[in-house]
Amino acid sequence: MTRYAFIYIANSFFYSIFEFFFHWYVNGFWLGSGWLIDLLERLDRFFAFRVTLRHFGEPLFQDRTIVGYILGFIFRSGRLLIGAIAYFFIFILAIMLYLGWAAILPYVIYRIII
């Protein structure tokens, strides 16, 4: 009877460790990526990156003169550039936050051992 109890306790121990790591890394990644996608969607309402990209070659405010085409190109290029830079920095920040989150656990284990 004690042999089965030991097997059950060992199995539960390793399963709990596996579940903890799965929860920490996989579920943490999905939570963080969901947060990032929500943030990028909210920023897209402000920058309107997709809409600006879709209407890039069109004149600004449907002014079909040469001035409308030139101003449309300048303003839409600037809006796309600023939006791309903002998206890039937010994406890099999110990657750094996740890598920091992923490094916490090995650091704590290292500090416990050393």
C-alpha cells in the first residue's frame, strides 16, 4: 500500500510542477498577447492605420486637384509613419515585458539554489 501512495504523491508532485510552469508561461503569454491585441485595436481607432493604408492613393477629403493629391500623400504618409513607429515601440515594449515576466521564475529559482 505504501508503494502506491508514494507513486501517487510523486505523480501529483510532478503534475503540479508541470501545471505551474504551464500556467506561468503559456497562460501568461496568452494573457499578455490578448492585452497587446486589445491595446493595438484601441490604438488603431486613434491612428486609423488600416483605413489610411487602404485609402493611401486617394486625395485628401476627395479634393481631386493636384493640391488634394499632394496633401493627401503628405498627410497620409505622416500618419502611417507615426502609427508604424507607435506600433513598433509598443510591440517592442510588450516583448520586453513578457521576457521580463518569463525571466522572473528562473531568477527566483537561481536565487533559491545559490
